[in-house]
Amino acid sequence: MLNVVLLNKEDFKTLSPLEIVGQTASVCYNTKTDKKGLKRIGLNVLRSHHGSPQRGVIFRFKVEGWNLPLKTQLFRYQVGSYYNEISRRRVKVKESDYYIPDSLKELYTPEEIELFKNIWDVCYETYDLLYKIKTQSLDKNNPEDKKLIERYKETLRFLLPQMQSTDFVWMVSLEELIHIFNERRCIEAQPEWQEFLDLVEKEILEIEPDLKEFLVAGCYKCAHPCKYYKKRWWENKNTDLMVKS
């Protein structure tokens, strides 16, 4: 099951993300103000797309149970993002470490979805069996054997399909986070992205509700949204999706 937790909420007890942005930006104008003024400056900075003050706000997330293909897409964001992923050389994959998206229900019957699970079961059974055969005579406390055990875990993971899930810590600046939302909130992105970003947004808004207006698809902020966005608004009759000119 996908889970996202913001690990460094305590970092924002003294100053919120927007107040940090405002504090950084206020140096440009040698401005002295209270916390309310800092937040106002922070909002103005984001609305004017002034990037550099946003880079000093770093969020650190623990992501558990996400799938490999989308993790690869996320890891392509390198500027302002940093990652540390669970090592499958040192940590053996568990039988429960797989991810079948709910969105498959829109495309496949329950019987067909069961085939996905069957593939995982067969692959994992082979992975686990070979691991036990190759390591049963090895001593984990022996340095040479320990290296060999890690090598088996490292190579046997090639038996596992793309539905294998993974855990990682993701550190990202506010500027890059907004950029990712602008691109991946698009309804043309994979549905699994929306599930992930919903959880990220929930964690962020707990500490800074005023960031909500920025965690949106890029075309939300322009006067001429793409046809997909307009179609979504029209179908949902949702005024919250209307573009603010």
C-alpha cells in the first residue's frame, strides 16, 4: 500500500515554508517585517515565479510501496530533488512487496487482474526458492559469505517483474515540488501519479494550507488551459477548477 510521510514537519514549527521564502526574499529589498508580512512576501514571490527564494525550503518525504516504473519517472527530476532508495542488495524482497494499481480496474476484469498477481507469485516463488538454495550453507556472520549473500540478493531481483514496490526517502525543494505538480497533475499523466501527489499534497497542506494554489497542473495558472483540462472542468462542473485570469 502506498504511503507518504513528511519527515521534517518539525523544521517548520518556527517558520512555515512561505515565511521562510519571505524571509529569504526580504533580503533583496532590505525589508524588516513580522511573520504575517513574511508570509505575504512569500506568496508574492511564488505568484511572480521568483525562483531562488523557494530553493531554501526543503521537504523530506518517506515514500513506501510505490511501483518501479513511476519511481523511475520521479527520479528523472534531478534539479532540486535528492533520493535514497532501499537497497535490494542488502534487503531481501518480501512476498508482499508488490504494487497493483487500482486504476487497472478501469481496464481489466477481476479475473484478468488476478493474472497480474499470479505472475508476481510465480516470480517471487522462484526468487525465494533460488535464494534459499544458494544461501542455505552460507554463514551471515562470515564477511566473505555475507558479501556473497548480498550478491545473490542483488542478482536474483532480476527475476521480479515491474510490479515490485520500493521504498525511498525523497528530498525536494519547494521550487522543484511545484514544478513536478505543474507537470504531473496533468490529467494526461498516469492515474497513479494522482494518487501519489494527493498524498504529498495532504502532507504539505497540514503545515502550509496557502500552498494549495500552487500545487496544480501548469495549465491551471494560464489563461488558455489545454483541451483536456477544459474537458475535465466541464464534465465536473467544478468551479474550483476554473482558471483564474
